[in-house]
Amino acid sequence: MPASASAQESKIRVGPIDAVLTVPAAVDHPPVALIIAGSGTTDHDGNGPQVKPATLKKLSEQLVARKIATLRYDKRGAGGWKPEFGRPEDFRFKDFVDDAVSLVNYLRSSGKFSQVVVIGHSEGGLVGILTARRVPIDRLVLLVTAARKQGELVKSQLEKTVPPEIYAPIAKAIDAIMAGQIVDPPPPGLSIAPSMQPGIASAFNEDPIGPLKQITQPTLIIGGGRDRQVARVDYAALSAASPVARALWLPDMNHVLVDVTDEADDIKAYNDSERPLDPTMIDTVANFILARETK
């Protein structure tokens, strides 16, 4: 169910952020979902330099087809670092949250939408949680979001994929960076320049659990059984932390929100922009957003 050809798509700029607003045709005051991308230099379609699953584009199309407007945007660094962002070495994770807050405020102040929903994918879920603590939103959706500090998550991911003799110095360096130290030179396999380490530390140290416990707006948490990046323990911890969350576990869904059969199929999915998203995930997210409209 692709977005209707008559849906109105417009490019907008809020401060230094380039975004795409898509509004369903012939719907007065639809709900709108701000879609926040995961880690890396990810653009408004959900694509980065190495992987192009078009996750956010497909999510937007499906929501617009269900009469939900969407706003998706290029993260800082996608397509190059703009001078308006300041010096790359001065970046802090809070800047991602500032960007999302400014976009929520843009949507709210436009007066065109019945509610403003935040949907965070992966690391975008952490940004979404922190955004919801800063500015009023109506609903929050966390898709394959980690429950741990990102530094701990990165160590967990690396431990499964690199030999112990390479992993040990990397883990030690990550711990040092998280503690505010500069590791120069970084060990093989951890290509974080010393000048960038304070910014990385600001991301590595953000903990989603405390802020999530404070969120009282309706929250939906969705995890996938074929996700090799975020584990079921994260899904369980987020679900336990939120006092208001509905939670859904999809056994065949991977980290880019499509159903896969095995590891080879999972790897292939990261560059398959045509593969449809998990249909149960789409229906659940859309119904969750639209629930308020029918009351």
C-alpha cells in the first residue's frame, strides 16, 4: 500500500535541518509522526553510506497511506557536515535532541495537525525518549531501541563479532572514553579520532531507562526476533521501565524492520530498498497513532 500519488510531499528546512513533510490527500488535520533515524549519517529515507534499506521512506509511505502525515529528516552529517552545525568536534548528543525538539515545535506551531507523535528507530528511539522529556508530544513509538547506554551496546555487539585479542583493547578504550578520557591513539578496530571522542562519549553515556520511566504519554515498544543489533533483553528492559507502554515482539523482524529467514537474508535486507516492512509492525504503529483519533 504505497502512499497515494496525490499525497503532498514538500521539502522544508527548520534551522539547519533539511526535512521532508508528507501529508495525506484530502485529510483535514491529520496526526503527524516525526520519524527519527538510527545511528550513523542517516538521511531522511533511512539510508547511509554503507547500507540502503530505505526503512524510513517505506515507513512514511505506509503511514501516509493510512492517513497519517510524516516528517523525516537528514541527521547531522548525512550528505556531509554543514558549516551551520559548527565544528564536528564540538558535536554533542544533545544536538540530536535539540534538532528533534525544534522539529516537534515546528509541527506543533503549524496548527495543521491533530497530534504530534514521535517515532524513533534504533538510536532514534533514545533521541525520541529525550525529546519527549523536553517538549510536549502526544505519543511515542520506539522501534528496535536499545535499553542500555550505547557504549555498553557497542561493546556487546563487538564482542560477538571480533576475536578476543582485538576486542579486549577496544572494550578498554570504550570504557576510558565513557569515563571522559582521551584515547590516543585508539586501538585497531576503533577508529574514533581523539578530537571526536568527547562527542562520542556524550552519545555513549546516555541512558534511556531513567528518562523513559518519567514519560507518561502513551508509548509503544516494538522489538524483533531477527534483530542482530538490539537484543530481546533491551526490549524487555524498556517494556519494564515504561509505566504506560504497550509492547509487541515480532519473531521474524530484523533491525531494518523487515521479516527475514536467516543471517544471510538479514544481511541482504540492509540493501534491499524494495523489501516490504513487517506488516504487523505497520498496522500496530498506525492503529496506535490513530487510536486517539477515534475516541
